[in-house]
Amino acid sequence: MEDPIAYAGSPLDRENLRRRDRAWLEAQERAPETRYLPLWQLMPLLKLGETRELAWARRELFEDLDPAPEPVLLGTRDGVAHFAVDVSAEPKREPGLGVEDVASFEDLRATVAQIDAADAAIAAQARTLVDWHRRHGHCAACGGHTRSVQGGAHRVCTDCQSDHFPRTDPVAIVVVVRGERCLLGRGPGWPASMYSALAGFVEAGESLEDAARREVFEEAGVRVGEVRYARSQPWPFPSSLMLGCVGTAETEAIEIDRAEIDDAKWFTRDELRDALAGVSADLVVPPPFAIAHHLIRGWVEGELG
Ligand SMILES: [Zn+2]
């Protein structure tokens, strides 16, 4: 099995059957052992300390908030229900109730390297769902109010009864190879010397392969033939699914679209090996929590052809 990838592999059972039972759901919300993960402005609560972990709370932490937040069921583990709860109604970032001495709300992207894989995956699911609920209080069909159902699995319009489900936005992220070289690009405002796999959203009516070829041609002017899927990563900023693939270039000349990217270049395996090891003087690649790192490493190590 491949190396684990950040934000994937949650240990929770999402309970997609039992959560349809309102009585079961209410019992889970009231059970004393039930755990609530508070998020403030989409930042999960983490325990303080050298290694960070999710700081699970009890209902008392948010019960008196106005308006009262609606918990979103993430799933169960060993029979214990785990919910996410949006406490953004709190005016301040401090968690309150004495918790500020032991925990703080932190940006998930900035802290992912400090928390373990299971916590990162749970926090990713929580962040994406809480964000989606915050932005879908009204029906896209009629403008009416929506309400959360099945513990936040989806929302239903109170006027026209339309169902609204959390979306996942597919992104093609492509390592383009030609013989012994690999094409990477850099976006505007990126850290100095950083290059990564080219990426873009899959658009309406496109296959993953279509999107990969189009993105690479639009951004770098390189024609790609065969596209092979490699692996994927949920990316909760806010709701993407990164679909990593390897494209075989049919042309070599680079023509950059400056509106999309700042630069694109061909790199050798040796250049990328040094960058992955952090010993390159003039090239930085994304860190291990990003799928691009795994795609680049896979190609350097000969696993992706
Ligand atoms: Zn409606």
C-alpha cells in the first residue's frame, strides 16, 4: 500500500445508514461520552503542547451560544459518536470555559504537519462540512431557508423541499513527464523557488484526462497525450478532491500563460531528488502533506513511469 496522504484515511464510520434514524441521532447527541470538535472560523480546536491533537469537547462548551450551533455528525469510533460544531458565534478566538489554558483554535493548513494522520483526516472532514453548512443556509432553487437533516449529511429547503448535498470539487493535478524530465510550474505569490505540479478544476463535461490535458496546454503550452491516474487527496480548502495523475508530454516547448502561472520549467530527476531532500539551492517542492510532493517523489523514484 502507498504512503498515507494528509487529510485522507479517517478512522470514523460515517454511519450513513443509522444517521437516517432521528431517534438514534438524538440519542448520540445526548450521550455523555459523545465528543464534539469545536471549529471557530473554520479553525479546529487543538490541544496545546509539543504535538498537537484534536481537543474534543462536551456539549456545555457551546450549549449557550446564540444562535445555538447545529452539530454535524462526522461518524462513530468504537461506538462513540463524533460531531463537529461551528462555534463562530463566539465573538473571540479564545475557546472560553477555561479551555484557553489547554487548547487553541488553529488553521488546519498551518498545523497539519504537527497532528497525526487520523486527526488530520477528521479535521478535514469537519472543516469542509462546517464550511458548506455556513454557506448553504438558503436554497439555490428558490431562495428559501434550508435546514440540516440526518445530522448534517445534507440540507433540505423548507419551502420547495429541494435537497442540497455537500459538493466535492475535482481538481486535476498533473506531473507531466517527457523522457528523463518532468514539467513543473509556479503560481503567482508562491514562496521563492517553489515549483509544483500543474493543477486546475475539472470543468463541466470534462473527464479527468480532458481536464489534465487542457490545463497543461493552457498554462504551459505543452501538449499531453496519455494521462494516467495515480492517486487522490481530499483538500479541505474548502472542498476539493485532488486527482493526481501523470501525463506524457508530446511536445517540449513551453509557452506560459502569465494570467495563470508565473513560470514553468523542465526538471531532471537529480534536481528534483535534491529538492525533495531539501538540499537544493534553487528549487523548493511542496511539503509531504501535499499530493504534489508524492507525485513528484513517485516519478523520481521510478514508480510513476
Ligand atoms: Zn427551495
